[in-house]
Amino acid sequence: MSRKRTQATIPEPYESVASLRVSVMALKELVEALAGQRGGRDDVAVTWGDLVETGVIKPEQVPADIGSDRS
């Protein structure tokens, strides 16, 4: 059974401290979900490194114009 996902939105920050805090907290929540620190495991971001590590792609298939660390 599939569940309906809610679209993550980040409110536009304005000059007030309260507005900036709301925006920062929304960014924090989204980054934590993508990093797998909160939320469901099916919401975690998959990285190029993950794809290489699991053998889905070869290192040379990672686009050359992504990232600056080519270790």
C-alpha cells in the first residue's frame, strides 16, 4: 500500500527573526530527512557514492561536473 507523501516546502524568509527561524527550521528538517536522521527510510536521498558502492553504476559513470571532490 502506498502512502501519500507531503511536499516539503521551505517558507520564504523575510527580515523578521521569527520568519528567518521558521525558514531555517524547515531547511533543517528537510536536510535531516534526506540524510536519514528523521522520517522514513524511503525518504532518504540516494547519492552517486551510494550508487557506485552498491554496483548500480561504475565510478566513471558519475557526471564529471558534479561536486569538486573526486576521491
